[in-house]
Amino acid sequence: MVRAVDSVSFDVAPGETLGLVGESGCGKSTVARCLVRLLDPTGGSIRYAGKEIATLDPHALKPFRRDIQMVFQDPTASLNPRLSVRSMVEEALMLHTKYAPKERRARVEELMHEVGLGRDLLDRYPHELSGGQRQRVNIARAIATNPRFVVLDEPTSALDVSLRSRAILLLENLREHHGLSYLFISHDLATVKYLASRVAVMYLGSIVELSDTRDLFAKPLHPYTRALLAAVPVPDPDAKRDDFALAGEIPSPIDVAPGCRLRGRCPLAKPVCAERPPLKEVAPGRFVACHLASELDA
Amino acid sequence: MSESLFVSSSTALTLMWQRLKQNPLSFAALCVIVLIATAAIFAPLVAPYAPDATDATAALESPSWRHPLGTDEYGRDQLSRIIFAARVDLVVAFAATLIAVTIGGLLGAILGYSRGWADMVAMRAVDALMAFPAFVLAMGITAGLGNSTTNVAIAISITQIPAYLRLTRGEMLRLREMEYADAARTVGNPTWRIVLIHLLPNCLPPLIVQATLATGFALLTMASLSFIGLGIQPPQSEWGVMAAEGASQIVTGEWWLFLFPGLAIMISVLAFNLVGDGLRDLLDPRMRGVR
Amino acid sequence: MTELLNISDLTVHFQINQGAIEAVDHINLTIRRGEVLGLVGESGSGKSVTSFAILRLIRPPGRVVSGNVQFDGVDLGSLTEEEMRRIRGAKIAMVSQSPRTALNPVLTVGKQISRLLMLHAGLSAREAEKRMLEMLRLVRIPAPEKRANQYPHQLSGGMCQRVMIAMALATSPELLLADEPTTGLDVSIAAKILDLLRELSARTGAAIMLVTHDLGVVAEICDRVAVMHAGQVVECAPMRELFHNPAHPYTKALVRSIPRVDRDVVLEPIPGSVPSLVNPPPGCRYAGRCEWVSDRCRVSRPPLVEAAPGHVVACYGFEEHRDAN
């Protein structure tokens, strides 16, 4: 058995964007799929507005589907090639609202306008759209029922540079207008920095650092966060660079040693790291899972 | 949203049609099928004589201007009989295919999507059914049900259900993992909508290819059943029946009575196979090329 | 530094039903020995087509309409297919974006590299094996003896990319075409691959043409940068000069359109989209997206002129807006 995600805890406040970052295989997509109940977590609890949803059966889950939505990573694969844009956007309304067909149609057009797509695209099929348009259709579908919470699983990573910045602005705009909460999952730290107010960093299935975005980028406390930040190429040849790096590559989650999961790769590792560090609050709202965090902060 | 189901499968068909036009052999074969079907539909207008009109003065005539494909021992015109026979042959072949596609496709979709113990049991049953010679099975079923036209169609469709079931199930196993299936679940679709509206239409292209090839095979199976006396019964005009009647006359030199019904069977089956092959070639690299 | 590769007036079209896609339009580029040249732009800007054109790998419906490519003083267009094959892989090597699909899935990675060595460098099986292990060590693959006996699917994406680089460098090429070598890799792996490329270039003296859309990658390892937009080179400058004094409005817009980790920015997406390259209008192809556009830009294509020593730009308006950043 692989523990893809191990004892991960976080909360998202109304209207907030929480960034979830980490490299491939760290379990961030698994977390996303559990939140929208595409996967059933083995243990633990997921509470939405105070109600437990981790254990609800599909029928009882239906009202929550309206409030919790997801935008998927691959804008092409997440659209059904045989359904028109209209039927995909309209579907959520049909399933969750009692709108008359005419009201539904009006709402679909309003949604298209909101995500910046023309009405003329409604009767097109996914293969007739560009990559950027496809991702907008995905976003329109996700916000159709006026959800409160949207999980964004790498929504910008498949987009080209110029489209990416527009998608980022669109998401930010929608959040402000509708008071949405986002869980923004990405490996692109620059985008997370732009969108998120708080950031959780995952490594091998666990959160290693959770902090206010500004603090995290100004001074990463966990060695993994620090290495991740140091590795991001910066479009400024004169930028001061931190040359902190970890040894080797991410091990397979099947054979992790006991103790701190970063131990084998961390240049700062000490004997104490043989014991698994808990995620503890080192400053108000700032959590780090590292025995050496207080030293690093100094 | 039944209309979107309709629209989307019709776009797939338009696409197939456009590509089929670029493949001359398959296109010609399609024209042959359309020609035979048209002749069958308008048989009373097209056929020079009634199929059962006997004429004692013109028995066993070899092909001539009056009877282009000759006549049989009762003086019935062979051409007219072959044209009328096309009605039975095509209707049974299409009906058998339609029944088999519907049942096999739906069952396969449900089993592939659910992947439960029912799927395990059903697939072993399918394996057993497929290991049994299809023709012998059809013979057994018609023998058991009695040989009306409807029963022949049912017998043939039962032999073909496993192929569609397995095909759709395989596609479904793949499609249920697609990101758009996840998207459909997240939006809150009930399972039946995910299977019927979201995933099944995506199984259609390979199903259509299989159905085209199988229609030819259904036709062949029926003619064979009739040939050995288990299918359609004389005096009704049916190609297999006619070929069986003609076969006994070969020794006495009336070759046309066997040759022309046989040719009708061969040409129709070949036409279905060529169209099916053409469709398969077009769809093989999936329809990605046009996206 | 002397010139290694000289592309002049290169034009590549792709014929489709509606006309010709003018994917690369009369571009001029030089790569000097030992330098790392970055080729930057959005998708559809013609970056990858350019690198395929260098290797003469444009296949129908694509067609090289004009221009020539001089490599080490030889006009590549004049070579026979056989001679060209000897240049590909041996003197000009390529590292692609998807290392996993570029490797043969049924051969161990060690075999793939040693076969290449036997083919191009004429080494014996034993020598090739020895050199193969050296190459794996060179690209920092841990436990090379073990890895050599593994198949591509047993390696991570980063490891596969290292193997690709080892293969590319096995024959000591003078030019390495790296097409988005770090796209799709995790940040920390990508950083290591970039370090590796820079270091290997310095050590072997190979020049690198790095195709990328990521300005961060450019700042990380390039010596010079050419910016492409809609099949044309709009600006080319030494790397620092480009970041400090970008002259073309597209370059400036590109820099402003990306979120960054090193500072707080206000995102400004590049206006409009890459214009259709089927029968594009005459004049500057950026005119439809440009804030400085004037009548002249719409009728004639601005030539590349020198903005500073070694820094060329194709824009009629840049003088006027030189200090308005």
C-alpha cells in the first residue's frame, strides 16, 4: 500500500485562495481528488461549512456538488469531445437548478460572457476551440452553479505564456466578484505567489510548510521550500540567487525511510531528523515540519 | 439533453461520410449497398415480374432478354425473386445487427463502467459463448425457437452480442478514466448520465465499424441457415433458399439457378466488409487527425 | 568568437487547404562557437520549426521556401541526404521536449547510447560501452552501470532527459539544439538539467540553441537571445542587454506578462493573439497587438536595425519610445 497522502490538514477560509505546491508525485492532485470526492480518503475528515463530507454517499453528496467544483489540469482531456460547449456548461444548471430552459439559456450566455467567450462558440465542439478557449469553457462549467469553493488543479500549466497570464487574471477576477474560495494547486511557484494568500508546500504526501504567501516567499523556513524556491528560474540576470539545493531526486513514496522524509536529501540533516518532525506553529499562522526550523529562522 | 446526444453522433457520422468519400473502393461498396437497398424497397416497381408468378410455358429458361437471369422449374423469374429476396435478407441482417448492437453496447457499457463481480461473471459467459462456433449456436437457437423470420434475426443477434459487449466494455474501461469522466462526476452527474450521455457516445465510432462488418456476416449466416433448411423456408424468396434450390439443379445443367443467388450473397457481404474496412481505416488513428 | 551557424533569409511554409502557413518568415540568425543562444516566443512563433529547418527535417506539407543555413562554412542545403545524415546526430545534435517518447522503449538506455557511438564514431562494441558509461557519468546519472541496463520506462522524466543529453553529446557535437528541454520537468529537476547544459557547453565547447518560452530559463543560461514573434525575429541581443534595455514592444510585453517569484508585479497580458500565419498582412506582424503602432507599421515590414552594439530590433517605433519603459 502506498500512502499517497499522509495526514494532511489544512483549512480554506471563505474568499481565500490557498496555494498547494509541490513536485510531481507529492500527492497534491490526490488531495484535490479527495476534496471533490473523486477519490474516497482512507481516513480523516473533510468538512465543508461545518458538515462532514468525506463519508457521504453519492446521493447525500449531491447538494455539495453544487457548492464544490473543480477545474482540471488538461483543458482538452477534461472536455467531452462529443458534447457541445452549450451542453457542457448547461448540464450543471440542469442537474442542480430548477431553471426553465429559457432561464438556463440566459444563464449560459451570461457565463460565457463572464469567462470572456463569445456566444457564437456555444454550439462548437471542443476540437473547434483553441487551448485557451477550452480552459475558459472548463472554468465556465465549474462556476455555472455559483459554487462557493473551487479546486483548481494546475489550471494554467497547459497554457502558453500569454494565455496563462489572462487565465490567471480571469480566475482572480471571478474570485473577487463571486467571493469564491480557491484551492489552487500548482507546481508553478510564480503563479501561486500571484494568486494565493496562503501557501501549503507538500513533499512526499505531507505538508512540510504552511504559511502566509508573503512570508513564505520572503523567507522559506523548511529546507524543501527553500530548495524549491531556489530552483525557480528568475527572469532577471542580476537577481541574487540562493544556491541551496537538495541531493538526488524525489524517492518513490514506496520506500521512504522513517523520520523526516527529506532526511536523505537534506544538506542540513542532523541526527534528530531520524525522528519524524510534526507540523508545528513557529510563528502566528506559520507552520513548519522541521526540527531545525527555529535555527533556520534565526 | 437527448438532442445533444443526437447532434454529437451525427457529427461523427458526417465526418465518417466525408472521409469515406475519399476512399474509392469503400465508397463504391457503399453505393452497391445503397443500390441493393433501394431495389429492395422499391421491389414491386423495379422487378419485371411478381416473385411468385409461375409460368409453365417458361420453366427452366436460361438467361435471355425476357428473363435476364433465367427462370426456375415453375417458370418464376430469377431476377424478380432475387430483388424481392433482398428485402428479407437486408431486413434480417440489419435487424439482427441492431438488436445485437443495442443489447451488447448497453450491457458492455454498464459492465465496463461498473467493473464489479457482475462484470467478471458476464465476461466469463462471453468467453464461453465466443468459444462456441457461432454458426452451430445459430443453428441450435433456430432449431429451438422455430424458424420464423423473427426467430432467425434473434438467433443471429444472440451470436453477435458477445462481440459488441466485449468491444464496448473495453472502450468503457478506458473512457471511465478520462479526465472528462471525472469532470462529469464532479459536476454531479448521476451514474446513468455519465454512462449514457458522456461515455457511450464516445464508444460509437468503433461500434459502427464493428456493426458494418457484422451486418455482412449476419447476412451470410442467415443465407447459410436457409441453405441448410433451418432459416427462411421456401417458397419465400431468400438468397440462401434460392441457392439451395439451385444447387440441386447444377447436375442437370441449370447453372444460373445457383450462380445468381450465390453472387447476390457474395456481392452484398463483400460490400459490407469493404465499407467496414474503409471505416476502420478512417477511424483507426482514432479521429485525432481532425482535432 | 567565430560564427558556427549562420541562418540567412530562411522562410518555411506549410501548405494547407486554405493556403500557406508562413511559419518562418525571412529570418536571419547566427550562433557563435561555444555560446548559448536562446530562441524565445509564444507557441506558434516558429521557434521549433527553425530548429527543424536547421537539421533539414522539414517534411511535407512543410517546405523551405528560401534561405540557406551555413554550418561551419558549409551550406547545409547543398549536401546530399547521406552527408546530411552524418551531420545530424554527429555534429548537430538535438534534445527534445519529450525525452520519454524520443527514446526507444525496447532498448536499454546503455545500448541506445553505445549503438549511436558505434554508428557515428565508429567505435568497437567494447570502446562504445566504455565511452557510454563515461557519458552517463558526465550527465550525473547516479550508479551508471545499473542505469545503463534499464529501459526508459524505468527512469524518471529527469533521468530520461539526462540520457537524451548524454546521447546528444556522445558524438561531441559542435551544436546542440535543445527544444524546451525542461518543459514538463519539476522545477528542481529542471534547474539541475539547466546547470548541466551550461556546464557541458563550457566544458566541451559546444554551442547550444535553446528553444524556450520561459524567460527565466533564458536569464539562467543564455549568452544571447533572439525573440521570435509570428515567424519573425523581432529582436536579438546579448542576454543582459535584452533584460536591461528591451527595445521591441513585444519583448517588453512578454516580460510584463509573467508572474514572478522574485518581485511583486502587476500582470499585463500581451494584448491580442498571435496573428494567423495564413496570408498574413504585409508590414509588421505585431502591428495588430502593438501599443505603438503607426500607419507605416501596417504597410511595410520594419527591418532589423542596430539599437546598441550587438543589439538589433525590428521596429519603427523603438527610437521614439526608447526611454519610455
